[in-house]
Amino acid sequence: MERTVLQLTLFGLLLALATTLPNKDDWDIYSFHINSTVTDRYATTVITSRVANRMDESKEIEFHVRIPKNAFISKFRMFIDGQAYDGIVKAKEQAQKQYTDAVSRGQSAGIVSSVGRTLEEFKTSVTVAAHQKVTFELTYEELMKRTLGKYELQIHARPMQPVKDFKVDVYIHEKAGISFINVKGGLSTKALANAITKTHADKQAWVHFYPTEDQQKTCDSCGVDGMNGDLVIVYDVNRDTSLGDIKKSDGYFVHHFAPAGLSRIPKNVVFLIDQSGSMHGRKIEQTRIALIHILNDLAEDDYFGLITFDGDIIHWKRELVQASSGNVESAKSFARTIRDRGATDINQAVLKGASMLNAHPREGSASILILLTDGDPTSGETNIEVIQSNVRRAIADKFPLYCLGFGFDVNFNFLEKMSLQNNGVARRIYEDSDADLQLKGFYEEVATPLLTDLTLLYTGGTNLTQTNFSMYYNGSEIVVAGQITDNDVETFAPQVVAISGRRKVTFSGTNTSVESTGTESGGHIQRVWAYLTVKQLLEKELQLSGPEKEKVKKDALELSLKYSFVTPLTSMVVTKPPGENTDVLHKPKEGEAPGRQANTRIRQHSFRLHSPPSHRGFAGMMPTNAMLPDMKRGGGAGYHMISGGMAGPPVGAGGGAGYPLAAMPVPAFDMEDFDDAFYAAAPIGRADSIPRRPKLQKRPGNRPRPTFVAAATTPAPLLHRFLLKTDSASPPLCFDVNGAALLKLLHHPSRELYVNGELDSVTNGGFKKIVIHFTADQHVEVTTTGVTVRLGQNVTHHTGQDPITVGSMTVIRRDKEIDVAAADARLIILVHQKNGEEFLWPVLRQKPSATNMEGILALTPAVYEEVQQASLTNLKIKDQEISATSATAVDYGVVFPLTMNCWLMSAESALQRRLDDFFVAQL
Ligand SMILES: *[C@@H]1O[C@H](CO)[C@@H](O)[C@H](O)[C@H]1NC(C)=O
Ligand SMILES: *[C@@H]1O[C@H](CO)[C@@H](O)[C@H](O)[C@H]1NC(C)=O
Ligand SMILES: *[C@@H]1O[C@H](CO)[C@@H](O)[C@H](O)[C@H]1NC(C)=O
Ligand SMILES: *[C@@H]1O[C@H](CO)[C@@H](O)[C@H](O)[C@H]1NC(C)=O
Ligand SMILES: *[C@@H]1O[C@H](CO)[C@@H](O)[C@H](O)[C@H]1NC(C)=O
Ligand SMILES: *[C@@H]1O[C@H](CO)[C@@H](O)[C@H](O)[C@H]1NC(C)=O
């Protein structure tokens, strides 16, 4: 009876909410930035949303984003009217109490969070006065996990409106060197491909995603509400055969262990497949499909067993058999006949599987037990604790148990605990069209054992995270962090001991790098340690009970509070201006079905019938799994890599051909996947050996400029070195251009877009002015100090950071860059500094798709072959041999300029055109 009443109340409330949903047209998200920095596989992401209330009355403004489940939120702040409001991380009980107090005082409060397959939701809101602005800033951190040979950084972009100033910037810095980097995900589709740029230079990589407002409405997963989807940055680092990377800083260290070059060891695997009645339909069908694929992938020297179970246990064979083609075929026939029926006897199944593995000699091989189930134990032994203790006794730490929980009817906590107690992990398999791929994907992660019984030893280390591991699989990685006793780096000695087949192997004595102990890097190694320690304590807590559990929980809580992590033990209390409701953010637990959370929340709202505006948005909520965009694996054809080039050191004697070849080996540049290139110029200092005609710069009024050029010593003109990148792994070409030139940067005649730049010949070089003409009457002139706009007869000068609308063009001036969107192009003009002088550098973040474009930014990548002749290298470009010298140039097309090696030649040779073609008579 009570239940009916509650439901009626809820229904009424939902109706009321639906009619008062905030009208998003009332507020304008004028800027939305996602900035992700990954250093040593630790990612810190900041989402910044700036919103203006354009109405004449105060409005409730919402901030609503999704972040990866694995991440911990570490900071949330709002700026309103010059005032910062910082969220505070508190123990969950304490935050909950605050929340309950707020409710009892008649204020409503929301628990802001929910779950999807890989994402969690963060949502809050605040009242903003008429014509006021608010900035929301959310920071979260995560340690990237290597799976199947790669790391994946998932960035979810859903600002809920098309945004003028929308951008995603990702910067990756890996000391070991980045072996490859790709961009995937639902947003990496054809329609958006030209808004993605990627730059990869050995240890660093950048990905930028700058879609225009139009693109935000028209791409696959986008609509009138703008963008909605994922960008997934996939990469890996270089590996050698040794101990791996160890970073130390400020008394902390982190060790990434994933050596290359090991050979696989044969495995013994037993599959336990639940065929109870609840597996009926698609689940059992997908299981059959996945199982057949998995059996196919077994190696000839693997041994395997197959058990299906419901209330009964059905062995395919009583013992493990070798994965010969005959046995595999026979097992596949058996797999095809698996039918759903009966109850679920998990206890009996796991015990039978364990005894099959125990009966098989293990020497030189690795044993694995995999359980797939979709429900609770309902038959045979059903007491969860008894099952867990039976299983522990049967397995006795001899091999790992992996539990796959299919769907949301499983008791995931039970499976997780049982896996962790037996050196394995539990994974949820989502009931979806790709469930068979999820099953197969999990199997692939454990398909190739390389080492067993690993012990990682750190003499001189303390407060270590987990150091013993039963397995190391190909494509994965083991991470250990800790403190260095007394920060004594001298005595710190890491070592890994493990079994590879029948051999004991030891890894030790690599060159470990000691990072500079600046607070920045020191901070991040320490945070990796804290992140990993908290994660592992939470896993341990799950396995324990009584006072031990409380102790571990207390430790995890203390660390979470110290490092301000929102974990399952802490909550963030969102601070707001006085008089507003309190929001409390909890991190949901895995295993909580989607929707359960939402119910809790709605029930809490029913405390008040007149819901305050801050909660109106909840009515629009769907179960989170329904909102999850389908991450397109392997999608993302053709992204554009655009990066600028730049000059380096002063050119030596001989006008730029300064370096003897032998002394300047060109390192193996990994520029794989570059499918576009543009080059750009840079100051390279004064080349004294080049004869020059003294040339006085004219100022208005014909008076010579007093300084710089007319100096007494004969100063040489600045040379600007341009890079022309390739789309292969070969180094870029470079060439020099005398300063004082007016260059054609981008001419896009079909859209009436013209961009020209003036090189600086007197100070540092680079560009001192860039001018954009769009249609007949829209003109923008950019210098390092500001932006001048001419729209028809009106001229305005801007030095602030608000977006400027120039007819159909948008110009946004930020700290160190000017962002110009016109037609289907998006141009970023970076502001760099050298010797205290600023200069401009243009980069095309979105390349128009037209083919009739001209200019330096529209150049296609260089293509050449190397031809070795005696001690000289010639390059063959379009059947023509050209002599080239190894040189360096600075790439100014990235935020932090980067020196790269290049092949230096004349501009005509590199461009295969007259340089004059790139000059314009006036800006
Ligand atoms: C991104 O964040 C990093 C670290 O806080 C900062 O150094 C960098 O300037 C930011 N990049 C952008 C484009 O805002
Ligand atoms: C491990 O995986 C990589 C690809 O990720 C593959 O090239 C290599 O051969 C594998 N090693 C073994 C021993 O199977
Ligand atoms: C590290 O370990 C020492 C002793 O084992 C302990 O006193 C100290 O509190 C630990 N530090 C942290 C941050 O846990
Ligand atoms: C790790 O393994 C070693 C040797 O295999 C053992 O001596 C040690 O007690 C184990 N440590 C933990 C924490 O289990
Ligand atoms: C360690 O570094 C030295 C010099 O930097 C180098 O010669 C040596 O080969 C390195 N050793 C290993 C195991 O990488
Ligand atoms: C120029 O400015 C005036 C006054 O601000 C305005 O009325 C006019 O429409 C503007 N002209 C153009 C072409 O934008």
C-alpha cells in the first residue's frame, strides 16, 4: 500500500518536473574546454565550462558531464561574480549527514552521480543572476591501464549545446617514448575527421579536437543539442626487454613493468559456463558464439577443459585435453549444443573446475579458471560465504579465478570478492549486441601468459602497493608504486623475479631515471602512488571482515581525504553561494545496477513536492546505460595531422647547410599516421655568412625605424626555417625563407577565405601579423597584442577574452592563442615567446575539405626516397635527385615548441614550386 502511494507521488512529481525543465536557450555555454595531460600514464583532465545567463532574470544553470569510471574526481570549483566556490571532499557519512540536515531544514539536496558501462555522471547546478556568468571547473585523475597492448584515454564530450569556443586538448608525455598514437571513438568519424589534429614526436604527442559550431550539430551522434560522444586516444609506449620504467620523485617511485621479447608459456584453461534458465535467449546464443571463437584461438600446446552447469554439472571431458584440432572441433560441437535450463550451482561448478586443474601437472605452464555466470547461486550450496571458503581452499593460490558476470542479475559483489580472493578479477559483461565480443575480448587479455609467480622486490622501498602477481599476460602491464626510504635514491634497488615456463628469470639493474623533484612532477608520482594504494585498499576491504576491514577502510579513507579523491568512501560537497541547496557527490560502486541510483535520488526528491529549480533537470534523466554512446572500436578513418614547423639554431657557415652528416644522425622519427602536413616558418637567428643588402624598414611617414635594423654592425636578415612534414615515419623536410616576407597562408577561393601573414624580419622572426579576410566585408587582423576587427565600415579593437563574432566568423582570444573559425576552417594562431619577444604561429586545426586551396597551410605532405651516395644523402623527390643536409628545426605548431631533425634543402626543392608562388603583395 505504502509503495503505491510513493509511486503516485513520484509520478506526480515527475509530471511537475517535466513541465518546468530548464530552457537551455536561456543560457549560453559560450566556452567548453577539455584539457587532458597524461604524464607517465597518469591522466589529469580538467573540464571547464563557461556559461552566461542571457536573460533579464536569474536562472538555474546546470553543469552536467561524464567521466571515466576508473577516474577519481579530485577537484570541483565554480566561479561566480569573481568568487570561487570549491567543492570539499569529506567522509561519506559526514557528507551524508550534511545532506540529511539540509533536507530536514526543508532544503532539497541531490546525490549527484550515476553509472554506465565505462562512464559516470557528474551533475550540479547553481543560480546565476541576470546577465551574469558562471565558470564550472571539474578535475579528475586516472592511471591508464594497459590492455591488449595499448592505453585508452576516453574523453566524453557532451556540452549539451553547440558551443562557439569548444575544444579538446590532449597532451601526452611519456619518457619511454610513444610507439604509436591513434584517435578513435564515436566522434572520430568522417564528418569530424578534419577537426582532429594529431602530432606525435617521440616522447610527446598532442591531440586537438576543435569542431566548429556547425560540425557540432551535424556529426553522427550530434544534434540540435550539440555534440554527444567519445574521443578515445589510443597509444602505447616503447618497451625493451629489461625491468622497465622507474620514475622517482620527491621520495616516491612508480614502476611500470611490461617487458618485451618474452615467449608465451602454454596454458591450462577450464571454462565454466552457466547454462541456467536465466541465460535463455540471446545470452546463451552469444555465449556459444564467443566460446566457439575462443576455442578456435587456443594454441596447439594449450590444454583445456569445458564444463557447463545449471543445477547439474556437465563435463565435456573429465580431464584436461590438449588443444589439438580434433579436440577443439569436438569441443566446438559440444559448445553448439549448450542449451539453457535449470538452476545455478556455482559452488559445485567451481570446485569441479579447480579439481580438473589440480589434477593436471602444471610444470612449465600457467593455469587459469574462467567462470561465466548470469545469476546468484540457487542450487547446491547457496550460502555465499561457504562457497567462497570452499573455493579458496580448492584453489589454494595455485591459479587465478576470473569471474565474468553477465548482465545485472548477478551478485557482482560476490563474484568480485571471490575473484580477488583467488588472484583474479571480476568483469561485468553487459547485455548488449556486442556481448560475445566482450567475452572474447576478456579472454584475449588472458590468452597469452608470459610469466607466472612474479615477485617485485624494492630494496630501500617502503609503503609499497601490491608486489606479488600470479601472472603477467602479453599486452598488459604491472604497476607498483611506493616510497623510497629516507628518499635515499642510492640504496634503492628494484628487482623482479618470476617464472617463465620452466625457468626462473630475474630482471634487474636498468638505468632508472630520477625525475627532477619539482613540485609538479613530484606531485604526480606521489599521486600515482596514492591512486594505486587507494584502489588496492578498496579491493582488500572487499575481501576482509571485522576489525581488519575497518582498519583498511580507515586507511583508504585517510588517503582519499588527503589527496582529495572522490572514492566510494568519500563524497564531494559542492559549495554554492549562500542560500542555495547543497549537492553531495558520491562515487557509485561497480555492481550497482544503473537506475538503482536514480531511484534513490527521486525518492529523496519526493520529500518535497515543490522541487527547487536545481532539480528540474532530473526528470530528463534516462537510465545511464541507455545514454551510453556506442564506442566504435576500430572506427575513425582518416584523421588529419597538422603540425607546424619551425626553425632551430643559428645556421652555421654555408648558409644553413651547417652540419656535417656524420655528426647529425637523423633519429628514427615516428610520425606514423601523419596524413597531412603543413609547414611553417621560424626565426633561426642571423646567418652572418649570408650577404645582405642593407634594408631600412619604412615606417609611416617614410621615417626610418630608429633601432634594430639600422644598427651599426651589419646585422644579417633573419632566416625563417619551415618544416614540411611527411605522412610516413621519415623525417620532415625543411627550408629557409628570408624574413620580411608577406606569405600566403591559406587561400580558399570557393569560400572567399584568405589568410596571409607577415614574417617579422627584425626581432625574433615568426609572424608579427596575420590577417584573415572572409567574404567581402569581414576582416580580422591579429597581432600579439590584440585583435582588430573590420566589419563593413566598423572597426573595433579587442584585447579581452570574450568570443568576438565577426559576421559569420568567430574569433576567440585566449591566453596564448587566438582561435578563428570561418567557413569550414578553424585556424589557431599560437603566441610564442623567445628572448622576451612574442611572435605568432598559425596552425590549421580544421582543414577545409576543398581541393582548390593554396598557401602554406594547405600544403600536402612531403614524399621522398633516400638515396645514399658515398657519404652524402640525396633525396629523390618526383624522380629528381636533390642534395639535402641533416639539420634541425623548431616545430612551433605545438604549444611547447619542439626541436626536430629534418632534411634541409632549398625552398624550391622542398616545395617543388617557386617560392614566389607563396608571396602576396599585401596583407
Ligand atoms: C592544460 O593543462 C595543463 C596542466 O594543468 C596546462 O599546463 C596547459 O597549459 C593546459 N592546456 C591548455 C590548452 O589549456
Ligand atoms: C604479444 O603481443 C604482441 C602484439 O600486441 C605480439 O606482437 C607478440 O608477438 C605477442 N607475444 C607473444 C609471445 O605472443
Ligand atoms: C609509510 O610507512 C611508514 C612506516 O611503515 C608509516 O609510518 C607512514 O605513515 C607511511 N606513510 C604513509 C603516507 O602511509
Ligand atoms: C610475495 O611472494 C614472496 C615469495 O614468493 C613471499 O615470500 C611474500 O611473502 C609474498 N608477499 C606477499 C605480500 O604476499
Ligand atoms: C645505462 O646507461 C648507460 C649510459 O647512459 C649505457 O651505456 C648503458 O647501456 C645503459 N644500460 C642499460 C642496461 O640500459
Ligand atoms: C556598425 O556599427 C553601427 C553602430 O554600432 C551599427 O548600427 C551598424 O550596423 C554596424 N555596421 C555593420 C556593417 O556591422
